[in-house]
Amino acid sequence: MSAQTLYDKLWASHVVREEDDGTVLLYIDRHLVHEVTSPQAFEGLKMAQRPLWRVSSIVATADHNTPTDHWEDGIKDPVSRQQVETLDANIKAFGALAYFPFRDRGQGIVHVMGPEQGATLPGMTVVCGDSHTSTHGAFGALAHGIGTSEVEHVMATQCLVAKKSRNMLVRVEGDLGTGVTAKDVALAIIGRIGTAGGTGYAIEFGGSAIRSLSIEGRMTLCNMAIEAGARSGLVGVDEKTIAYVKDRPFAPKGELWDKAVAYWQTLHSDEGARFDTVVEMRAEDIRPQVTWGTSPEMVTDIGGRVPDPARESDPVRKASIERALTYMGLVPDTPISEIPVDIVFIGSCTNSRIEDLRAAAEVARGRRKAESVERVLVVPGSGLVKAQAEAEGLDKVFIEAGFEWREPGCSMCLAMNADRLQPGQRCASTSNRNFEGRQGQGGRTHLVSPAMAAAAAVTGRFVDVRAL
Amino acid sequence: MKAFTTLDGLVCPLDRANVDTDAIIPKQFLKSIKRSGFGPNLFDEWRYLDHGEPGMDNSRRPVNPQFVLNFPRYHGAQVLLARENFGCGSSREHAPWALEDYGFRAVIAPSFADIFFNNCYKNGLLPIVLPADVVDRLFAECEASEGYRLTVDLAAQTVTTPAGEVFGFEITAHRKHCLLNGLDEIGLTLQHADEIRAYEARRRAEQPWLFA
């Protein structure tokens, strides 16, 4: 057999049948479910009197709507509460392998919860009604977001109707400098190829800089593949992957573990495998990144400046920059390091894992929130991350620095709960999208790494964390 | 699903690149547990001057007269003309639900984001990719001529302008078949239930840890 990419292998091993036009029934191993994109799917099953094809493929949690403070009061917003209670009722009626409801110790952002429970395993197909499902590709799993009709389709048939994507390799060679993180790599890649650069592709991230990343870092990177337009991001399996998965609650044990590991070790692109597109980057060229606009591709590094639309010749792009600067309240050519921030948000499925909190705490330790910063929210990705952070004393570091230590959830990444920006507020955020209104109507989002967010919190503006 | 065969519809031009699903339907409306009723909140933050929340009487809200959807000449539009990377961002199917509920049956753009593109087909909303220079011309024609309409023929895979110019577009045979006939895709897939079971049995033998 000719050399295959990792994506080719994962795809081929899940094809149930193929039509003449290349449309495939793709078998789905793991279906992650949350409250926002599932109610209409369960409703569809009920109306057609269809059962779940495979109950044990489903792992569910409530994350988008849940509050991150005063859990004793429950969910105050009645519309949010109804959505979460609808998930409770649907799981009760239909069943699941596991359910981590609101206030459960295992509850968390679905893309943090899945891997930490061992519900995401190498070689699986993983879907969820959420675009950041690409996160799970960090394990050498084929993972992508789907819409609600597809959620219902997978529930009823265990399959997706799908067409194969093309293969892209983004290779980052060299050593990342101190203070340069997976988030900076992700933003630098998006800055290079654009938010539609990966459309129609599955992106595999390779090269020595990617291999050197922890599993948490690889999750951050794959999480943002969708912001480059690719539904799936992938990193090949290595010893770090296997070490991360071992002994997790839903990981295989004993003889099955050995058998699984033997298979997982084949989950990497073969020598000489052909990619349709290859993008090469040098790790040494990547500096801490900050977005300045309303699309993740509108990004520069901490030494950069806000662009001047007058220098852009493409009329559509020029209009986009003008709109973005108006929305963001920024003047052309302003140095990034002179932009003050009002709010800092450390959390989201991109950057709320223990490693992210450690990086933020390292910067916050012994420092105080700047007077000019109104509030700093630290929202752990799950109950287990929260417990781990507290065991390490990180919560105290944040509280002593004047940051707020919250309960887990999606929170201000998309502002479906009460955590949101007010119009005109400027936020340094570790989340994944700086779209207009994303963190609250009129809110202004700058995407950064956890360390850069913490540095902005203690200085009141964007600063190079490496010089702090 | 509503079948799609032919459409002769008024065109509304939305001249912005990278229109994301947060713009198409803001997050507060995702709290609904229904599939319908999203039309009044389509492009909510651009369309109204106040902050929208679920349960508001949208007919009493102040509209933004600068936003193209509110121009009287585009009332009743069924074809949305858009720019590159339309529908980027989240997987929320509420985005095509909102477009469809508003009355759009087709979106024409030089490119679409993958998940949004896929979601459209599940809802009788036809996403049509045309070359960027053709889209440029359609924008110019549409803005120059009030009452500008386009005719879409799915069986023939064509878009026809008022001057009789015809542009072809691509669609997979499977999607075309489902749209033309308004088919329930789950029902179609379940016709292959035996094959799915056979695949599962094979996989259970080869990778038993996935079924433990």
C-alpha cells in the first residue's frame, strides 16, 4: 500500500460504504453532546420514534449556558435553565455512556471534559455539535464539529454522510522561544494562511516544534484549526499521547490497553505520504501574538502595530480593515503595546486546562491586577481542572492578584451565560474568536495566550510577557 | 425537509467578507430548544439599533436603516448575495435556520465555510459557489438595478441573470438528489442499516476497546 497520511488512515478505517460520487457513510465512535445544539436533534428522534443507535457512544455535559458563580442559586436565566433541564431530561430518556450535568464534579467544557475522562481516544472518529471539536485531533483522532441535523443523524445511524477533505500539512520546525505558546503558534498560522486558508482541508500539524508541545498545547492548536477554516486538526500519536490517555476513566485497561497501544502507534503519517498543500514555518520566527481586528486572521505580534487600511490595495480587504478598526475603536499605526485593556478573560476550550492556568498564575504570582483593569475572570475548563488548580494553590495566586476564580464553563468565550462584555469594553481574551459581538454586543476582543492575558491584567495593557 | 427545485427570487447583496455565524444569529438566540422562529433575529446586531434578547417583540424594535436587509427595495428577498468565506465560525445550525426562516432559499458567494455549507443542505437552503469575478458582477448589477432577480435551476445546476446570462455551479449527486426530492437523510441512511451493523461487528473484533 502506498504511503498514507494520518487523515487518510483515519478516514479509510471508518468508511462503511461509498457512493459513486465519493459521498461516504462514515462511522462515528464518539459523540459528545451539550445542551445548545442537541435539543432539536432529540426532538427529531422523538417525533420519528427513533432510538439512539449506540447509547454507549454518547458522553454529555452542560457547559455553554451554565453560570460560573453562585452555583448554589442554580441557573437564574429561565431560558438558559430550560435548555440545560432539557438536556437532563433527554439524557434520562435516551441514555448515555456518561453524563456530567450542571454542578457535577466532572462537568466542564465538552472539549476539556472528553479528553480528561479518556472519552477521546486515538484512532476514534469524534463529533460534537460544536465547531471546536477539532480540539480532539490532538490525540490522532478524526474530530470535527457538526450541525444539529447531523447530530440527529449520528444519534439515529451512528454515521455521518461525508466527503473526504484534502490533506494539508503545517510543519513548524525549530524551538519555540520562552513565553511563546501553542496559542501563539495557532494565531501565527492563521495570520499566515487566513481564516479560509484551511477550508476544505484536514490540517495535520507536524515538525519538531509541534512534537515538543504538551498534549494540552496540541489541543490548543487543533482547537484553532477551525479558525483557519479546517474542520479538523490533527497531530500524530507519540509517547506523550499515550502517556496522557493512560489510566483515564474511559481508557482501555489491562490486555485491551496493550492491544490499543499497539494500534495507536501506527497513527501517524507515513514517510513520503503526499499532502495536497504544505505550509512551512520556523518556530524561532513566532513571537507572542495579539489580534487587533474582528477575525482571528487580523493578528500581529506584540512588537507590531495596528495596520493602516490606506496601505491595502484589495478593496474587499480594505473595507474589512476599516470596519474592524471602527468596531474595535483603534487608530491605524497604534503600537499594540499601547492598547489598554478593561477586562481580561482566561478560559475557554482553547485555553482553560491546567497548563494554561499554571502559565497565567506564573505571571500573576506576586503581582496585582492593574488599577485600570476592571475585572479579570479566570474560568477553569472543568471541575477536575479546578480541583487540580486548587490542589496546586493556583486559586490563591489568582485571588491574591485580584483576579476572580470562577466555576467551570464556556463563560465569556461566547457569553451565553451572564459573563459578557459591555459595549465598548476591551478584553484580552484567551478564547478563540474575536468576531463582532462574540463576547457581548459591542465588546472588543483581543485574542492572546494565557501568559499574555495575565501580563495584560497586571500592567493594564498588552506587554511582551518575555520582558515582564 | 423542504424540496428545492427552481427559484426565481429577489436578490439582496450583503457586501462583507468573512460573515460569521455569530453575526448571522447571535448567541442569545441559541438558547431556544426549537428549530423555527429565528428569522426575526437574523443578523440581529446589524439589523436593529437596540440589544436583542429572546422573547422581545421584534416588530417594535428600532431598525437600523443603514443595514441592507432593511432597505425597502430588498424586502422579500430570497437570494442572498455574499462575499468570501460566508458562514465562518461556529457549527450552529441556527444560522441556516435563521436564513431559511427569514425567507432566503439560496445564498451565492465565492466561498463558504465548510460546516455552514454542509448545514445549509440539511435545511432546503441552497449554497451556490460562483467565481469571485462573477460574484463581483452580480453585486454591481444588483446594486444598479432595483428589483434585480436571479433564477436558480437546481436540476440544471444553473443561475440565470435577468439579461439571460447563465452560470453553472457544482453540487454532489447525493446532495442534489436529497434537495430535489426533499428527502429525509436519516431514512436514506437507515436503508443501509445492515452494512452499518456489519461494519460494527468487524470493528468490535478488531478494536474491542472501543466497545468495552
